[in-house]
Amino acid sequence: MTSLSPSRADAGPTDPAAPLLAVRDLTVEYKTDAGMVAAVERLSFDVGERQTLAIVGESGSGKSAAAMALMGLLPRTARVTGSIRFRGEELLGRSERQLREVRGRRIGIIFQDALAALNPMMTIGAQIAEAVSVHDPSLGPKELAARAADLLGLVGIPSPETRLHEYPHEFSGGMRQRVMIAIGMANEPDILIADEPTTALDVTVQAQILEVVRHVQERTGTSILLITHDLGVVAGVADRVMVMYGGRNLETGGVEAVFYQPSHPYTRALLDALPRIDRRVPRLAQIPGNPSPPGRRPPGCPFQSRCPHARPALCGAESASPLQVADLHTTSCVRVREIESELR
Ligand SMILES: Nc1ncnc2c1ncn2[C@@H]1O[C@H](COP(=O)(O)OP(=O)(O)OP(=O)(O)O)[C@@H](O)[C@H]1O
């Protein structure tokens, strides 16, 4: 039986050493005709040194809003509260100029759509060199070209010295995404935020890009925050996973713990929907209903209206903090223990 106690911090699991990134009670609200609505509510998590955390959630769960808040890239009309500490320093409330210094140098970013992010009129080499020189203007053209070639080599692009002189349209979709990773890594950031880096690619290329991400992590030791709607891409890449739904963190834990001992019914439903090699007929479970949009979410668990185990009196109440189900494994499900025995 799982031992259950309130987690050590509101925040869920924390490393004994100060984490590289510590997010606490992050709330992102957007201004709409109906007033301010929360896309992200009281989100708390840590990313440790050399760690890969995957944030998983379906469309509308607030993953991008959370990532944009971390990068300081939300529209001005959005209101952000809580705390985002990077190496102990608070990032929320910093000026755009101060944030620009952190972004790129200490926090690298890879966006989903490489074609839109790359300049079609500039060679790949010039674009990588530009990313390097923004933060290291002392480098001359030869050093910049050498650095750009190294970065292309890091992400597995063959003949990097030649390919530096080519333009984005001469690269395939997968190769362009490798270039984006090279640009994200240009200044050897402490953490790389990858927002759906494989979504626009076909399945074989997706696997290759995830392999590149894993290789870059191993070679450089950078921490990675991987944002994805696909729980299937998480297993081989991440150390830890946080499952988001309705703007909230429903479950956080090590990848094995979350995959083999999921503690939230929503995580269980996501896992049931994954095609598996050991099932001859894929069981593509459908979760009845739709997520409620921000502003129309009930108090308590955002998944309750779709949850087969929900008890309104319990699940409709706001719980103060997540529950710890095992070491470094937390859940927001207040019925976790009863559901465990019901399923046994
Ligand atoms: N500028 C905005 N103004 C108002 N609401 C917004 C704005 N941007 C996003 N939202 C809403 O906030 C919620 C969370 O959006 P977000 O894009 O963070 O979700 P997501 O999990 O990243 O989904 P997706 O993968 O589809 O981008 C959604 O319901 C979305 O409609």
C-alpha cells in the first residue's frame, strides 16, 4: 500500500540541493471579454541540474502558457504571479532587458516550428553565428564559423562545414529542427526549454530528434524542460514527468514511477490511450467529455467531470497541497488511496 502524506513543500518534490529552476504557485491569467481567466493555476515544480523534466498535457492544459511565462515571452495583457527562481534568482518582475540577458545565454529555447523560426534569407551558419555573437560579441568570423560547425556536429548534421553555407530550404524538416537545437544550445545554456520539438515531424524523424535531444543532454549536461502533448515521447528522454490538466499539475514523479504506478486517474487514462507493443489490438481508450476551458473550471480537481472515480464532495474541494505517494512522487488526487484499493 502506498504511504500518503502531504508533500514536503507545496511545490511537490524538491531536490536536497537547490534546484536549477524552482517554480512556485505560478499562475498565468489572460485578459478576455469575460474578465481575467487562468490558463495556469498554482503550478509548482523543480528542474534539477542535468535533469530532463517533461511536462505532458493535452491541448489547452496550459503547457505553452507556463513555458512562455518561464521565458518571459507572454503578451503584455497576461498577468503572471508566483515565483520563478533560476539558480535562486527570481525572474518574475525583471525588466525585458534583464530577461533578454538570461534568455539565450542561460536558458535556451527550441520552438515547434523550425521553418517559421529560421530566417529564409540567411545561411544556417550565419543564423547560428548570430545567436552565438549576441552573447559573445568578442568572437571573430573564423571563431564563429568554427563554433557553428561544432554545434551542427553536436546535433548530428553530417558535413557541418559545408552545410553552414546552405539556406533553410535546403534542409529537411528534421534537419531544420536539429539546427533549432543547435541554435538553442549556441551559448551552452544551463537549461534548454523545448516546446513540442517533434510535433511537426513524422514519426521516424521524431524519434531521431528525441535521440538528438538525449545526446545533447548527455554530451553537455544541460538540463532540459521538454513540453509535449504525447506521453509516448517521454519514456526514453525524460528523468521526471509532470502531468498537466486544466492549468494544474496533477501528478509529478520519476518516469518509471509515473508509467508503472500512476497515481492520478487522468495519468492512467493517458497511459491507457498509448499504443503498446505488448497489446495485439491497440486499446485507444477515449476519455469521455472535454476539458473545461479556463474561466469555466469547477473548484477542486479539473478532471472531476470526466473521472470515473470522482466523488463530488471530495473532488470538488480545493486541496491545499499535493499528496506525496512515494519519494519524489506526488499526486493531486485526493482519492488516490481509495482508488488504489478499488482497482486492486
Ligand atoms: N492570449 C490568450 N488570451 C486568452 N486565452 C488564451 C490566450 N492564449 C491561450 N489562451 C487559453 O489558455 C489555455 C491554455 O493555453 P495553452 O496554449 O497554454 O495550452 P497548451 O496546453 O499549450 O495547448 P496547445 O498545445 O494547444 O498550445 C487555453 O484554453 C487557451 O485557449
